[in-house]
Amino acid sequence: MATRTLAGRFFSHNNQALTRVAATAGRHPMIRPTSAAARIVTGSLYHQSAMAAGFSTSTKAERARGPVMAQYGQPTWMTHPHLMKEGEITPGLSAQEFELRRTLLMQSLPKGSIVISTSHRTRFMTNNIFYPFHQHTDFYYLCGFNEPDSALVLEKNDSPKGYKMTMFVAPKNANIEMWEGARTGIEAAKEVFGADEAIDANLFRYRIIDMACRHENVYFDYPSPSMFMPMDIAKKLHNKPDSDAMATTKSLSPLIQEMRVIKSEAEIKIMRQAGEISGKAFIETMKFTNPTRLEHQVYARFDYECRMRGSQMMAYVPVVAGGSNALTMHYVNNDQPLHDGDLLLMDAGGELNGYASDITRTWPVNGKFTEAQKDLYGVVLHANKECIKLCTEEHGLTLNQIHDVSMRLTKEGLARLGIKPLPHDVDRRLYPHHVGHYLGMDVHDTGDISRSRPLKEGMVITIEPGLYIPRDAAYPEKYQGIGIRIEDNVVIGKTVPHVLSVTAPKEIVDIEYCCASSAKSD
């Protein structure tokens, strides 16, 4: 199928493909190599633009240090050389990679096509108090722009690049930026992000209908309340004058998900770093754990350890479940004290440069597994390791088929322990969740991609078997109230799987060693 070919082509891109993109990218300064002198000139030009927009001039001391680099609404290689290399749009991802994504998307569409992708809005928890901003991942995937209330429009044409790129962004405004921080602005949207045209975002609702009416095929997604696309505009796009709406309006997200499900080498490198950061945070959190702690203190320690190593935020609200709290799959209250003799199940991961990690480990609060805990832990660990071995393109399996294997292994493990589950109890109570999901920019990534699709090289998934014994007389008392899950992040290889979360200990001997090295000074 065409969509499958698109994903395959994206993963197999090489230096020659990137070179071709660069050759057709026009005067994009993020692709073209620039000298140190050129960087200073570019910064000076941006600074002049900022002054023209109403910013005050630099202080005498600042002027003595040389030209002042302009400020943007997100890190750039010019302003954050400690985070980014020259030519990167976002940390770890080059302008060429973003250009390639857009090129492959537009090449897959018929003539007369327009793509409309919008950002998230700023979301508020209460009056004037906003949540930390997190960009809409499809929009971010196409352009790397990390400001709210923005839009990206791609129009297919006969130019060497194959399309025109228009960005709608917030213009620079000295008064607003004094309170809310720097904006990238209209000129930098062209110079930094490679837009052919940039327009004030306030004009989006007035311009987008006219732009869409010039094209036969309109690709966009109906907005949620958090999206920049106004609902009344979305309805007008769906019902263009003098057109068959069903024939001309198509969903954009499934096309982007086909590309996102296969990760590039640069994406995998970021995800490997995210997994290593989270793995080291698990080690320090295991050391920190003891019966005097509260669940939320363990949460705080993990968050701290991730951020100190470079994660910008938690990829999701962690599960920090002591004892029988682990029987609740998504226990996120994290407000109970830990108890001597219990296990602690922690499902957590840091996000790095827009990519998530998602790891679960289970360890004893007092640092030593009981024999009953070892019994159940061994069942889950065996299932985890055997399922990871299947994560190759060569095996030709789907996530659903790997889940079936994990279910069989769990039942066999329970039988070895003499545990006889009630009818249908394994998949309803003892192991009620799937063995895995796709992972990437979102924790539950590419949600429209079926788990019945054969796994291909470059996909990233989780493998997370679990076992949860309820307080039920049908099960031996020594096992009741124990919840265990072991989750790893795995890159599908051609013949060998690659575990991104390998730093996080999961063998009993390694876990007990970490716990024995407890940070008593904390």
C-alpha cells in the first residue's frame, strides 16, 4: 500500500536523500553551512528586527561584549549551543530531517493538495495560571515549531522543492514578551524554520479558507478544544463551496502516523538517550527507597534525577504504587506511605527533546525480595525477556501475537507455582492489559496504527507483561496483594532487538544490589 511504502521510504533514507533535500531547500540558513562571521551578522539582523518591533537596546555592558543575539520562542543552535548543534531545528534533529519529512508527505499526495496542521493552544489550570506547554505532536513532527497558537500550511506545487510552506505565527510584541517571554516572530519563522511565507497568526481564520479553496484535496484534522484550528473554520473547510466535501476533505493524522511509526536514526538516538536517563533515574530511585518514604517522595526523586540528567519533563504522570496499590493499573494518586515487606511498582519515564520513555520496574521497599515475591517476579521477568527476543522484523510477528505469547508464558509460569486461576481470570484480573504499544513522540504513539500490523525495523514499542494477584481466597494468601510489571522500550531490529531501557535494573540480583547501596544521607 502507498502508506506502507511511505513509512518504509522514510526509515531507509540516507545521506544521498538528505543531500537532495538540501539541494532543493532554497536559501534555508539552517541547512546551508554558515561561518562564525555569518552567524554574527545573522544575529545582528535578528536583533535589528527585535528593536524595530519595540524592544529596548542592550545595556552598555552588553554592547561591550559584542552583537546581541536575538531571542526566540524556543532553543536554537544560535542561542543554545550547549544544547544544539549548528543546523538543528530541535535538539538532535536537523533542518534536513524536517525538510525530508515534509517532502515525503507531499510526494505521497495527489496534485492539487493542501495540508493544514495546527498547534495546541495555551491551556490553563485556573485564571491566568497556565499548564506547561506541550506541542501537538503531528504539528511538531512536520516543522519543530514549539509555540502555541500557530499553524503550518503546505501547498503542493511544481517548484523544485515540490511545495510551498506557509507558517502562521505570533508576531513579535515587546509588551507581551516582557511578560510571557520571547516569541520567534514572523521573520525568524522564515529564516530559522524555512517557511517560504510567514503570516500573523491572528489572520489565520481569515486567510485559510481562501487558501484551501484553491486546492482540490484538503488534508486536515478536526480540532479538539485545545487546538488552534477554530471549529467554525474546520466546518467551513469540510464544506467548501462548489465541492464534494467527502471527496476533497481528508484526515491528515493517519498519513503522518504512517511516517512517525518508523523512526529515523536521529529519533532512535534521542530515544536511546531518554531511556538511559530514565534508567539511571531508576537506579537512584531504588537507592532512595526505604520503608520511611512516601510514594510522592519517590515520585519527586525520580523526577529530580531525570531532570538533572537533561529530561525536560515527565513523559506522563508516573505510577508509584506501594503494596496492593499496584493492583490498580493506572494508580497515580501516589500519596500513601511505603511499608516494610511490600513491593513498589513504578511506571515512569522522562521526556527528552520531544520523545518519551516509558519504563516500569518493581522492587522491594526494604531492599530484599521475599520468596513469594521472587516466585511471581520470575514469572513476569521470564515473559518479558522471551517476548523481547521476538521483537525483530525477521520474526514477522505483530504486537497482538506477542501478547498471545506473553499470556501463554504467564499461564505456564502460574502453573509451575501451583496457582490455578479461575476461568478467564488471567486476562481479566491477573494480567488485564496488553503486552505493549507503540512509543515515540507520544507515550501511546501513533494510536491509529493497528497492533495487528507486523513489526518492522525502526518501530519502537514497549514490552510490559505483568501479574496482579487480587485479595481473593481462590489464590494462595502469600501471593495476594502483589502487583508486578516489568516494562522495557524496544527498537525493532532486522534480526536483533535493541533495548533502550537496558540501564534500568530488572534482574533480582541487580535490584537488590542497588537497594543495598541506599542513599542513607537523604
